[in-house]
Amino acid sequence: MLVLGVETSCDETGLALVRDGALVSEALASQTDMHAVFGGVVPEIASREHLRMLLVLLPQLLAKSGINSADIDAVAVARGPGLLGALLVGLSFAKGLCLGTGARLIGVNHLHAHLLAPGLESDLSYPALGLLVSGGHTHLYRLDGPTQFVLLGRTLDDAAGEAFDKVAKLLNLPYPGGRYLDELAQGAEPDRHLFPRAYIHNDNLDFSFSGLKTAVAEELGKRPHLTLAVMPSADELRTRGALALTAHPEELALVSASFNWAVAETLRIKVERALDREPGLCGLVVAGGVAANSFVRQTMTRLAQGRGLRLHLPGLALCTDNAAMIAHAGWQALRAGYAHGLDLESVPRGRAVPQDWVHTAADEAGASSMLRVVLTHPA
Ligand code: KG4
Ligand code: ZN
């Protein structure tokens, strides 16, 4: 089964082709440089860029993979959570393709897709604990299968990635600054008493990073010389490296390492707690943009080794937003016999994504007849 994945939930426009769950080819256009100067994603700009780039990426992807659009069996689209306008662009594009080619449609929960992403590299072990740490979410799940997710805990305020981005902003680093804080911390020994491991003295599996963010803001208030006078461009950071841009490399490395450590430790404590409460789990999945963080990767690797769990940590390109994970998650749902009609709705950030798919016969005849029904009787 050949599935085209469409990702437009935030500031990456992605298309990918996945055959029977394995990546064939992908095309990704990042908008981060456009949003960097604003300190966050500007929704209007994001939607317009998705609209422009999808039409550029599709012919590129088909040409480089030697595939005709008529060969696509299904279109999997990220239907939320995300920026509403941005999602609508992807959904309309996916529905148009289904109408034009007769492919079936499957809406994908962007968060579940992140957690299934390591399945593109090797089969996941179930039941597993899933930690999703991205720019918008910090969620803990129990995964009983590729379409069975139980939410165990979530952030009450800022997501882990948001905390990284806000601390980076305090230092006058461009958005999204998580990766620069990771880079700044390389080789430095964290001060384990500088920042609190936020919201751990409780009995739950939820997260809260706002206290940590405030602690960092206060600390940086005492060290104003650490904030860069001029915000460097992403290009400058790529070529010269973040540490070359500061007059205080050792001090900035220490503060950054201490912050990275505090986030990774907070995540570890809640993951250990979840594992204690959910006996019998054999896998640990860590996914989302912050799963690219070196402190988080080391911490989770040690934890999984200590507990004898199989660790599923996607490669760096699969941690951040991409369409391969959407196509792969869509394929998992389709082969379990699920599909959506053309009445599929997008779900903005802050609302739960419903599992409102329709169970069809898993064969193509069943799915295309469902598409016809929806076409003649729109909801
Ligand atoms: O999953 P993702 O690409 O987008 C969302 O769905 O939110 O995650 C983006 C987030 C941003 O907050 C970014 O700063 C963070 O992931 N991030 C990192 C690193 N690489 C990306 N945070 C810490 N360390 C990194 N190496
Ligand atoms: Zn994401």
C-alpha cells in the first residue's frame, strides 16, 4: 500500500511517500527562518507558505521517486492538533488529491504520529510507555498498539520545547532555540542546584515547566551579560556555532547545561513514575522535537538500560515535524481497517483529536466505496 503523508500543522511543510510502512521518499520545506525574527510562528505566514510550498513539493516528490499520483492508494494528513489555518491548507490539499485520484483518506493525530515515528526505523515493542516532548506538547502515553493510545499525563502549562524556546528567547537566540541551548551546553558539567526540577513533588504524571522558566529568567536577570546584544541569524549560528557568538562561553555553557539537565531530569522522574505504575511495559518511546536533545537522549538511554526496556528513540530528522511519520501512522490506521470520509475535520491546538474514523473493509474496494458514499451524501 502506497501512502502519501501531508504535514502542515505548524511551520514545516512536509510530503512523504511510504510503501507498506517504509519510507520511499520525502520532501520538506522549513519556514523557521521566516518566523525566527518574530520569536514564534506567525499563523498567517505559516498558512500562506504551506499553500505555496505544497504545490512545489508534490511534483518534486513524485519526480524524484518516479511515482505517478494515480499510484497513490491513500493520503494521510495531519489533522491536528496544530494551527487551524495551517491544518486547513493540508486537509484541503489532501481531500483535493483524494477527489482527483480516487485515493482513500485518513486523518492522523500529529502527536500519535510523533510516537509512531521510530516505527519507520524498527518495529515498536508493545505495550510501551510513550513520552512525547515537542514544541507544543509534553504528554505521557501508554501504547498498547499502533492505534491504541491512553493518555497518562500532560503538561499543565508550557511544553518542554516551549520552555527551551522561551529560555533561548531570553538569551536573544532566534526561534526555535532549543537546539542552540543543547549546542551551548556541550561539554559543560551541569550545576545540579542552579535550577529546580519543576513540579516533581506531587503524586501525578503531569508536567509543569513554567516554574523552571521563571527560575531561569531570574538567574539570567542576575547575569545580564549572557544575553546576546544582537540576535544572530540562523545562518550565523549554523556556520560559527552559538558559543563563538558570546564573550562568556564558559558561563553560558554552565547555565545552559544546568537548564538542559533540569529538563531531562524532570522528564526522567515522571517517566520512572509512569513505569512503576504501569507494570508489564516492554518498550519506551521518546519522540518529538525535544527527543533530539542530547541530555534527554542520554538520560532516556540510561533509564531504558537500567530497566531492561527496549528504547525507541527516532533519529534526529524523525524527531522534529516531518511527513514520513504522518504517512507511517496513516498506514498503521489503514491496515487496521480505518479510514476517513471527505468530511474529515481539522482540530486546533488545545482540543482533543477524536478517533472518529470509520472502520472499513481493509481492501481497496471497501474504501473507495466509502469515499463515493461521502461524495454523494456530504455530511
Ligand atoms: O516536534 P517539533 O518539531 O514540533 C512540534 O510539534 O512542536 O518540536 C519542535 C520543538 C521546538 O520547541 C524546538 O526548540 C525543540 O523541539 N527542539 C529541541 C532540540 N531540537 C528541537 N529542544 C532541545 N534540544 C534540541 N536539540
Ligand atoms: Zn510536532
